[in-house]
Amino acid sequence: MAEFDETMGNSENESSSTTSSKSVNETVNGSHRFTIKGYSLAKGMGPGKCISSDVFTVGGYDWAIYFYPDGKNPEDSATYVSVFIALASEGTDVRALFELTLVDQSGKGKHKVHSHFDRSLESGPYTLKYRGSMWGYKRFFRRTALETSDYIKDDCLVMNCTVGVVRTCLEKPKRYSIPVPPSDMGQGLKDLLESEVGCDIVFQVGDETFKAHKLVLAARSPVFRAQFFGLVGDRNLDKVVVEDVEPSIFKAMLLFIYTDRLPDVYEITGSTSLCTSTNMVQHLLAVADLYNLDRLKLLCESKLCEELNADTVATTLALAEQHQCPQLKDVCLKFAANPSNLGAVMQSEGYKHLEESCPSLLSELLKTLASVDENSSMLSGRKRSSGSIYGQDLATDGVAAESVNPNGRRLRRRF
């Protein structure tokens, strides 16, 4: 009987246990860099006419940036430029924070920033009611001041946009946890390479020499493994002369081998130019193919895909064909066949070289061009006409915002 009473007592204790949970409100953040090349040619479009960025996705919703060179309001007589961020996909009452940054291209870091992230908003995050709702500034910057500032360089304007979509999630308590830092293996191996400790092979590349470790190279590249430890390899080899590879490209390849990441262009060349970046990655892809570094090759393909433009697509297409990169080749063909790109592509130096060196690719380009109407109709579903946009505008100092819905109802909201 005593045993029975004890069991009943334990059951009562268990039934009175306390549980807990936590609701967490946080933002899912994402950024988009929008570059307007040939700014002076965009002027004169007229008030209310805008240049649109590509659609980008943050927090499960599509967004786009709209830049009005002559302003959004006719009454401002093109005195100001206007900038807005718009919800470009279906959504209802999407709550978000925004940040617009006009990039100072002088290198002084004096960017023009309008941000919700660095201050507490009295009414909370901004709410976009429906697709086409916008947040931004009708009087973002006085145009005369903009055109004499460091925000424009070589007739080019750069804007960064950050969107933080508000999400609410329910967290259950974790019993115990021990934080584990991210792997620093790549940094450790990079330090080993730069210190030259234990190096047992020297590469002569042009006028420069690079020291490395045979075992590390052999572990990463089948070509190096065969060269140092294969049946016809020489284990006692201590110097290799590398021809037809630029020293900077070979250095970039070594950094990848030791760190497993695509090297930073500035770290290798000292330049942040897009042209320099594309050129380096093109050469790096060729070297990755030469040494059977499949992951580096794929990283280069991905980077070239991101940097694709009318000036580089032809040379990148030829490169993809030469080094058996079917995914990159397909992207290049579709980009070049797009009616909005084709004219500029055909005027590029790379296209002239393509005609001479790879005439077979031109027939593939024609086949892609023949099916572009079907592809365009599929893509057009993601775009909306400018007539469907209902705006939410901020006053000059960002103090008040006003939204307009299709029924003409106005809502005023304080920030």
C-alpha cells in the first residue's frame, strides 16, 4: 500500500509541471545592388517615368527598385530624382523595414543612407497592402546637387537596397546548447600557405615564384596528384615551371585550393572593376579546367553568370564552349538572344571574335533566338505594367508617408 501511495505522489508532481514557449519577431533581410550606367541618357524621360531594377526576392516576396530621373511628381519640374522600393509579387499586409543607400563612388564612404534599421519606428514596420505598394522618396535628391556629387562617376549611379521582411515564429525551449563556431580550416590552411612553413614545391610562373605543399595540392587536384605521386610522377620534384598562365591567376588558384572559396578579386588584383573581375574569373575557369578543379570551375561559372552583360557575353559563351560548361553556355545563349540585348551584343568586340573563332555557336544562337518569343511570354508573367502601380510616397525628409489605393482612399502614417 505504501508503494502505491508513492507512485500516486509522483504522478501529481508530473501533472503540475510548467511548460513555456516564445514568440520571436524578426526580419528576414536581403539586399540588391542596382547600377544605372549611362545616367545622363536617362534624363528627359519625363516626370513619372522610371527605370526599373530586376526583380529580387527577400522573405518569400518579390521586390523591385524604381528610379525616376525626372522625378515622380510633375509639379516638381524635374528638380528632384525619386526612388521607390515596390512589392512586385502578390501579398497582403506585408510588413517590412527598408534601407536605401546612394553609394559614394569616391571611396570616402560618405554614402547617402535612408534606413529603418538604425532607429525605432513609432508605428512599427511599414505595411505594404498589396502588389504594387511602394515605399520611398519623391524628393530623394536635388538633381543639380546629385550631378555634381561623388555619387555619380563615369556617368554611373549605384544604389544599394535592403529589405527586411518581418516574420513571427514560435520557439520552444532548448534543454541545453553549446555554441560551435564555424569552421576555420580554410583560414588555417591559407595561413600555412602564406607562411611557407613546410613547403616542398616551388612554381615558377612568369617572373614570380610560389611555394606550396605537394600533399595539399595532390589532395585537391587529380592533375597534381598524378604529377607528384602517380606512376610517371616524380616524388623528388621540387620545382615546376608553369607556362601560359598569368601569375595572378595561378595565385588565385592556389588560394582556392587551400581555402575552398573563390578568391576576392581585390585581394588578387587590387581592383574592384567589374571588367577586371570578369576577366580574372574567365582565366581562372580555364585554369580550373586544366587542373581538374571541378568545384572552382563551377564557382567561376556561377560568378560569370552573375556578371554577364552585353560586352562580356560573347567571350564568356566561347569560353563555355571551349571548356565544356553546358549550364553557362545555355545562360549565355539565352542572354544574347534576348531582343533587348541582341543589338548591343552584336556590336561588341567579343561577338566579332566569336564569328571568326566559333561560327558553330552562331547557329545555336539563331536556334535560341527562334524560341525567344515563347520564353519571353513566360517571363512577362512576372512583370507588371506601370499602370498597375499604386504608390506609397514619403515626404522630402521622410517624416510622413502616404499610400494610395485603387479606390482613391488615402491613408497617412507617421514615422
